[in-house]
Amino acid sequence: MPDDPAFVLPTPDVARTTHEGLQLNLPDTSEPAPAVLLIHGVPYRAEGRPLPSAWHIYQGYAAQLAAHGSVAAVVDHSPDGLPDEDRSMTALSKAIAAVRAHPRVDGSRVALWFFSGGAPLSVGFLQSPPDWLKCVALTYPVVGDSELVTIRGVHPVDAVRGARGLPLVMTVVGRELPDVALTQPPFIDAARVAGVDLELIEVPDGRHGFDVLDHTEESRQAVAAAVSAVTERVRA
């Protein structure tokens, strides 16, 4: 498998600009638009590879979101591919502030989209959602028993109980990595018991990383559904 496999959907040709170290993918509108920040997973193999913001997967998601009307950017929060919660949270906080302040962005409408081992970074936003946060998305997330998931003393299963008024969009795969698969049901159960507005997108034949690994109609439909769901919520 190549180090940077192709995204399952076409990557639209959208306008881009650089702002405080972030590449912003811009929608075709002159009005301030909602924003979606993509937060990559950790750990990952960094040697000889570009930062995640240059990978086909995240460039594909960002361009799709821009084509659907949002300013989209990828947050490179771990340049060496290793988990470091303080470093990652600092990078994420700076990126949020920079994007919200950009003149092309409506800073009152932002979504955060977490992937894989980046999902634990969502805990503070789930536990106490700020007013500007309109949606949290999680794709094949690690959200349960692991030494990597407790961020600043908070576990995702506990955090999601505070997200009652915050829409969640969660994509899960049927052929998940066994250790990751075990983490997801307790999180989903906690969200439902708490009355969280959770949209669950299931990819029965998909693998962890289906959005670049499994070039099937099922994968394409799941990614398109997730992009549409996040777009709908951040624009509400």
C-alpha cells in the first residue's frame, strides 16, 4: 500500500489561501462562511512523510467541505506522529482562534472533525461545548479503554455525557481494528443515554481508514453522508 493512498471521492478544485500556518480551503462565496477543522489521528508513522495536512485523505475531506460551502483546514498537531496532549491541544486551540478570526469565516459557526486516535482531543469540547461549536464529527474514533484516551483527566465516555445540546456525527466501520472496536460501544451507549443528538454512519464492510483503503460505493456513500451531515449542522 502506498504511503499516501488516494481519497475515495474526487478532490474538487477549490480556492486556497494560507493563514497563520494553516491552508484554508475556501468555498465559492464572498460572505463569511462556517468553518470545519479536521484533526488527524495519532500515532502515525512520520518518517519520510509530509505532514497530515498534505495527505490525500485530509486534502480530500477539506476540498469536499469547501465545495459544500464551508471554510476547511487541517490542523497539524503532531509533527512527529506521537501523542502529546499538551502540544496537540495548544496547536488545536491556536488553529481554532486563527480560523475563527479570519475574515472569510463566520466565527460563530465552527465544527471540529476528529479522526482515529485524534478523537480523545475532543473531550473538552464534548464536556463543555463552547457557543461557537455547532458540531463534532468522529471518524473511526478511538474513544474508550486506552492509555491514550484520557485527555487532561477526562475520558471520552464521561465527556460525551455533557454534550446533550451538541450534535455529533460518528462514522464507524464493520471491519474495525479489534482494540478500537472495543472502545466505541460504551461511547455510543453513553451518548444515547444522555440524549445526545448522535447521527451514526455505519460502513459494514469498511476498514479503519476505509476512506482511502476501500474504494467502494459503500465507502463513497459513507464519506458523502458524513460531509453532508457536518455541513448541515455547521450551517444551521
